[in-house]
Amino acid sequence: MVSSSAQMPRSANQQDLARAAGVSVSTVSRALSNARGISAELRARIVKLAQELGYQGRGAQPGPGRFVRAYVTANVMSGGLVAFYSAVMEGIAKAARSAGLELQIRLVQHQLDPARLQREADEMPADGTLLVGIDLSGQIEAIFGPQRPMVLVNTFDPQMRYDSVAPNNFYGAAWATRLLLEAGHRHILHLRDQIRWTTLQREQGFLSAIAGVSGAHGEILDIRDDGDRALEAAARARKAGKSRWTAVFSVHDNGAIRLIHALENVGLAVPGDVSVIGFDDLPPAAMMTPRLSTMRVDCAAIGQQAIALMLRRLDDPGAAVVQVETAVSPVTGGTIAQIS
């Protein structure tokens, strides 16, 4: 007796179709459900393969609506900014769900590979793209161009061709520096790390606040290369009386925390000998004793504004470019001492 399996060959499934078409299973699923973001040519090819291979699906269903792809910096996976970018992405995901957007997240390990961008744009075109913590480059612009919906998150386009949202880094940094100035400090060190538009704005805010107070002096220490060694050297110089700074504004909380450790290692107390303020209000800031004084960024609001900008751009592709800056607010800690 011949078995039923021999009498009835297995019908093709979506994995078979994906293998035959050279695309992902999710692309096959989207093509067969008439989802947006699939080119007419690719959809027709997948439908033809489904017929040839005897795919027994449920047929075309209404599409799920608009499809947005987000490329997210590796800091969301590792490093000191995990909490920052995780909160931004939570805001994006929540707002996307509320708006009925289908969101696909792609994590970027190091540099965003233009070949990958092009391949994914061709294989599964998105209605819009979010670049999260990734600065523009000429190669990225060549793939998208100003005519394709794209929103920059936690960065800006200096040529104002793309909608953007980021914290108000300039005024947030100026505010942080003023807190030290108001405590009587007149020689303040700024810790500079990676050079991006956002961090340069923080540096400019620091310098602006220093310039606004007679007798104030600002100094910059670059901690990008071999930062721990630079911080240790700075702490030793301060201990030996070779440096005059009495307060420090760090470009981010991680730098502030590392400096505090370096100061304590040479016998200097915070805030007794040196006052310190950070930026971002990351979780470790609240774990310190005393708590780190810092500037809080509303990361969820950044994510929500990113989706609002995307919806506006999708609804009106010709609308004027908008660049949004979200508020930054001080968090009172115990690392700033009044000296006069």
C-alpha cells in the first residue's frame, strides 16, 4: 500500500519560495500579503514562483500599512550608551505602534555599510527610513537623496535637507556649565569625547557659557584616545597643583564617572576638591555616592518626535524640512560644591 505522503507531494512553503527567489521569508510573506514596501517587479516574481511551486497559501490579504526601517547605532547593544539608545528605541516603537506603522529595526555594528543599505532598499523598499545615532555620509545620501523620506534621530543634517530630532545639546551644555559658574567656579575643564555634531554642540555650549562670565576660563581635555590614561594624568596634575581647574563638565556621564574614579585614586574628593557634572542622566549616575549631578535627556520624547516627523513627511513629501530639539533639564546630585 502506498503511503499518503507518497500520493500527495508536500506543497511548497514560504521558506521554499524564499530560497528560490533569493530573498528572506519575511519578504515572501509581505509580497504574498500585498504589503507595502515591496516593488511590483519583486512581488510579481514571488507570485509567479508560488504558482510554479504549488504554494498553497491563504491568498492575498490587505497590507499592514506603511513600513518604516530604522538603522540603529551599535551603542544600543553595547558600550556606555545602551540605556540612552534603548530608551530612544522604546519611544520610537511605542509611537510607531500607535500610528499603525510597521517598524523594522536593523542594528549597525560599526559603520553603516552603503552596500547593505542599497541591498535592503532594493529587496524590501521601505516607505521611510530612520537613522538613529548615525551621522549622514555622502554614500548614504547617494542612496536615499532628499526626495526619499528619511528622519535623522540624535543627529542633524547641517544642510537642512532631512527632518531631524535631537536633544538641545547647546543649551543643555551651557546650562550645565552655568551651574558650575553659579557655584563660584571660574576655571572649568571640559571632557571631550567622540566628535559628532551632537557632541560639538555640547562643546560650543560650554564655551558660550564660559565666555558669558567675566574672569571665567575654560579648558578642554580630549579623552577619545586612551581616555583612561588622559584622565589619570589630569588627576595627577590637579593633585600636584599643576592644573587650576576646580570643576569639570563632561560631555557625557561615562566620562564624568571615569574622571571621578581617577580623582579619588589620587586622593582628591568630589565635590570637596573638584566639582563634576555630566550629561544624559544614564542609570549609573544614580548609582553613585554621592549621586552624579547631570543633565537629563528625555529619550522617549526623542523617539516619539521621530515618528511624528516621519508621519508628517509620509503624508506630505513636499513639506518644509523640520529640525526638532527636545528639552534638557538638570538633575540635582551631590557632585557640585559651592566655593564662593
